[in-house]
Amino acid sequence: MSSILLVTSSPRGGESLSSKIATEFVDKLVAQHPGSDVVHRDLGLEPIPHLDTVSTSAIRKPAEARSAEEAVAAAYSDKLVAELMAADTVVIATGLINFNIYSTLKSWIDNVARAGMTFRYTAEGPQGLATGKKVYVVLAAAGIYSEGPAAAMNHAVPYLKTVLAFLGMTDVEVVYVEGTAFGPEAADKAIAAARERTAQLALAA
Ligand SMILES: Cc1cc2nc3c(=O)[nH]c(=O)nc-3n(C[C@H](O)[C@H](O)[C@H](O)COP(=O)(O)O)c2cc1C
């Protein structure tokens, strides 16, 4: 049995390829591990507000020093942190958006990266506290970024791997749904390849 956190970030609802493949993947994981708990944080349906004066000040203060408004902002971030910390498997879905991730996903990261909760600074340097998790990233893109000439423009995967590692999550698998703009045949092929890859990953999980 496992606790799965599915974080989808596309605002495109049923049209989203990253959400579709990631959701199907979670179904496969659950089929492999019946009884798993699944929490779905749908950032497309329920976007997380960007950091602002209140939220940035709230997370730097002890609870007793927060204003009522700051307490609400901190509680919201606390809930997102608790969802992440409770999961042993995290499935993150995003499109490649202007060479990086959906801004909704960036806002989620800005809320879960919390000093003293998901990382801390020590005399030896920063230490991630969100350890012991397996992370899967499903990345949908119009072009091809897993290899070839555009790979250097893929800022999504290096960024996600960096920030996830900073928080203690170093076991990361990436599933690409890519080349979808190269005609309907290429799109079908990309989806089939992603489904095949997630089927293999589910079997291995
Ligand atoms: C605003 C915007 C920017 C995009 N930027 C890129 C890009 O830089 N490279 C690329 O290959 N595709 C880009 N795309 C295409 C998306 O990556 C593609 O449609 C993907 O399927 C989106 O993910 P989703 O289907 O989960 O919403 C962009 C799409 C949008 C709407």
C-alpha cells in the first residue's frame, strides 16, 4: 500500500496531455498496489495564488507572531506541505510552457519549499527533509526536448530535478509526451509511447 500525491498543473482540463497520462499512470499504480491512498491536487482547476506580501511574510514568522491574514496564508501552505510529506509517491504533471513548467506548478513549489519543514539549513549546508519518496514527472511538449537540438532549451526537467533534490527527493523518473505538434500521427505515437513507459514504471513500482 502506498500514499500517492498527484499534482496536475495544466489549465486545459480534459485536453491536457500531461494530466491525462499522469492520471492514467496513477490508476496503473493503484491497480498494482490496491488500497493505495490518492490525493489529487489539481492546480489547473484550483490554482494556487502567487506569493505576495502576506504569504512571504507569513512563512518567515513564528505562528504566534502572524496576523490573522498571515495565519490563513501559512495554514494554506502548511496543508500543501502536509500533503507532500504524507506521500511516498509523487506524480507531477506539467506541460513545457515557454521552455519551463506551468506557473501554477511553480506556485505549488513556492508553497511547499518551506524552511524548517521540507528543508533546513545546517552547518554543512542545506538539507532536504522530504526524503524517502519516489517522484515521477510527466512532461508534455509540442516539440522534442528529451534529446536532440532542443534538449538544451528544456529548463523544466533540470529545474524540477534541482528543486526536488533540494527538498530531499532525488529518485525522479521523467516520462515525456513529446513531439505532439508534429501532426496527428506523431501525437498518437507520443501518447502511445508515454502509456507504454508508464505501464512499465507501474509494474516496477
Ligand atoms: C503558453 C504556452 C507555451 C508553450 N510553450 C511551449 C514550449 O516552449 N515548447 C513546446 O514544445 N511546447 C510549448 N507549448 C505546448 C505545450 O507544451 C503542449 O501543448 C502541452 O501539451 C501542454 O501541456 P498540457 O497538454 O498538459 O496542457 C506551449 C503551450 C502554451 C499554451
